[in-house]
Amino acid sequence: AQSVAQPEDQVNVAEGNPLTVKCTYSVSGNPYLFWYVQYPNRGLQFLLKYITGDNLVKGSYGFEAEFNKSQTSFHLKKPSALVSDSALYFCAVRGSSGTYKYIFGTGTRLKVLA
Amino acid sequence: EAGVAQSPRYKIIEKRQSVAFWCNPISGHATLYWYQQILGQGPKLLIQFQNNGVVDDSQLPKDRFSAERLKGVDSTLKIQPAKLEDSAVYLCASTESFTGYNEQFFGPGTRLTVL
């Protein structure tokens, strides 16, 4: 069965410092991996995805994520955090067969401190 | 292009009452999803449509929840009767296709409070 784990409920980082939000996954076959961000009272917004190819994928707002097959991880990163990055971040995995269902993690709240 | 539209944005009802939510996906998107997001949790898929057919409704509590997408465009999700534990944000999302690698586009959600 597919699953996604986000081990940290909250990540605090100082503005200007690099940030990492962790995600590990379990899926049979090739994973399709996604990161979404949710601001208060808003729906989820797509940040980036890994389908195939380069392990480092770049997305919106300066975010990037590194796919590591051996560690089954897809951590979200940004070299220099902004206060405006403070939000709820969700990792999701989609199966490559069957119903192609998306499974979301429980979310990590990122707090960037000025 | 216009995004995914949902209404209402907020709804407060008493337990045992019924409620309906509406979603209009991005034009041309064949696949539509309804999710339930309970506070502090990630979105949980309730039902997935491909055009007007149901692909997955394995996590839909069918004794009280129902959903339809009759013409393969907009969709309604109904709860009847509502329970306290149904208090959540109901998110609608759409993608261009069923099997592709496309990301989902989400609406703003409907926040349901059951008293």
C-alpha cells in the first residue's frame, strides 16, 4: 500500500537560513512525488513534482526537492528562507497504476522567524 | 485560466441535518477529486471521478455521503445526516487526465462546522 510520512509536525528556521522539510514514501513501482503548500484559508497550491529524470527538481518560489530512491525520500529544500514561506507543506505520492490515487502526508508547518 | 471554484466557503449546521457542496473544476479537466481535510491532518480522498464515472470511492462513508458528476463537469458532494466528526474542510481538486503526471489544482475549500 502507498504511504507518505512527514516526520516533523513543525520546522522553525531563521529568515535567510536554508530550510529542509522531510518526506519519506512507500509505493510499489515508480513513485510520482509532489509537494504542495497551503496558506491559511486557502486550498493547496502545487510547488513541484518528481516524475523521472534528474533527482533534483526545481519548483515555484525558489523551492527545490531531492529524490533519493535508496532512502525513499523526497525532501523539500530552499537555500534562503523568507518569512512569507511560513505555511503548511504537504508531500504527496501518486501510484503509477490502479486508481492512480494521491496519498498525502500529514503536513509540516514551517515557521520562518524574522 | 479560471481556477477550481467551490461554494459555499463556510457552512454551519446542526448534527443530523443535511448539507451539499458544489465544485466546478478547471475547464477541460477530466478528473475531479473530493477530499476531506480534518484540522491537523492531510487531505483524505473521498471520491475520484473520471468524466462522469467513479474511479475510486473506497473511503467515502456511503451510508451518509454521496457525490455525483452527472455531466462530467461540475460536481456536488452531499452529507445526510451530518455527524459531529464530519466537521472539516472539504476540498475539490481537478487534473487534466486520469493517468498522467499532472499536478492537482485545488479549490479554496468549504469549511463545515457541525454543532
